[in-house]
Amino acid sequence: MKLTLIIATYNRSASLIRTLSSVVRQSAAPEVWECLVVNNNSKDDTAEAFAAFAEEHKGFNLRMVVEHEQGLSAARNRGIHEAKGHYVAIIDDDETISEQFIEAYIDLFEGGDAFAACGPIEVRYDHKRPLWMSKFPEKMIANPLDLGRHICNVPLDVMPGGGNMAFRREVFDMYGYFDTRLGRNGEDLTGGEECDIYARIRQLGERIFYVPQSKVYHHIPDSKLTRDYFDKLSYAVGRSKRLRAEKSGSLHLLYDDERSKIFYTYLLAVLYTLVLCPHKAAWLLRMRKGISRGVFGN
């Protein structure tokens, strides 16, 4: 078993089946990889839907385990412990993957000394991209990533998203697992667990490779485009930054950075207004307000 694909899931059975439908279309031979779904206490029909899907696709190594400790980080850690592959790739249950996803990651790890990797994330709205959406809110909601068509080192000023990650298994013994104080937990949208683990890897000199063929499509439903969700997510992003800064002892640096971002956000909002895009300006300011509340603990 070369690679284990880990998918943590919570109360999104229909979305999970859409994800799995792309997983079983992989170009890699089924015998060299497995897909491990970690059911994090779902209350819907996730277990039944998965069982039916696995029964229909017996030619693939599909299995499910249940992680009773609530939280995305706990679920991902359980997946890593249960994985049979030499390498692990991690995606979310609201994504689909390219046909070369698994094969490209296997080729990367077997062809060199890579320890950690990521791939492109393309946003796909279930209906349409809202008119108020601009670059920064979209990054917060969907975390798109595109570094070109060739394998390369991820620049230090770029933090890969948690929806498309891959590692050698020994990385977690060397650098630690996902911090369960971070990461989404039930309906709590606090994240940052992927930033934390990538930062630990980078601090000790490891590079992160970008693999363009290992592509993820992040599906965004209308429910993630409401004001209520947007406000909760903005605050959670700020809170995540605060938690990671407290952990590293760099809270004062975070405060300085956030004050600078407040200034530039207002400047960008003025520019949007001048080019007759006041709706983009309003949502950008809304995002900054929520993040700042989370950062400063308000």
C-alpha cells in the first residue's frame, strides 16, 4: 500500500458521496492506494451512505473508521494512525479531485526526497460566484491556490490550504500531529491546524512541494455565502490566528500585523468604491471587522 487518502467527514453524507465518486476515478492502480473516511460523530446517514457506496465499488480499498473525539484535527490524526500507506494525502468532504491526484503524489514521493506537499485548489460554486466576492473574501472562504503548471517549491509567503495536503508518514513522528486545540470542531469554524503543522515543518528546514497534477476542486454551496456564515467564519479566522500566535509567543507581532491590515483594508475599500464596486468594499470591510474581533479577543 503506497498511499492512504484521508477524508474526515461530519454530517455531509451527500457531499461525501460526491467526493468519493471522484476518488474511484483515479488513474492510479486501485491496489496501491486506499481511501480512509473518518466519521467524526456524524448524526446523519453518513455511515449508511458510505456502506452502500463501498458495496457498489468493491474493487477499491474503501473503509471507514469512527473518531469519537470531536474535531477535524482529532479526526485527521485518527486517519494518520489508521493509515496503511507509506504516504498520506488529506482532502475535505466538500471537494472532488482530479484523476491524476493520487498518482501524481505517489510519483513525487517515490521520485525524490519530498516530505510534504500540496496541490492546486480550484473554486467551484454550486450556483454562481456572488457579485460581492473579491480576492480576499474568496481566499478566506475557499482558499484557492494556483502556482502554475510545474512542480516547484512553495514560496515561504504562501501557506497551502488544508483541503489538499500530502506527507510522508514519518513526518508526523518527526514534527508532531495536528494540534487538537486548532481545527474545526462540530459547528465551530476555528481552523489553522494546517498552517500550524506546515509552519513546524518549515521551521526545521523542510521544503513544501507544489504538485499541479494533484488538483482539488472545492465546491462552495450557497450556505457558505450567507452573511451569518461569513461573519462566523471571519471571527473564527481571527481567533485561529490568535491561538497560533499565543502558542508561538508572537501575539504582539500579530497585533501589529492586524493593525496594518486594517489600514490597507480601508484603503482597498475606498478604491473599490471609486471604481463603482461598493458591494465588494462592504463585504471586505465586514471580513476585516470579524477577523479583527477574533484577533483582539473582542
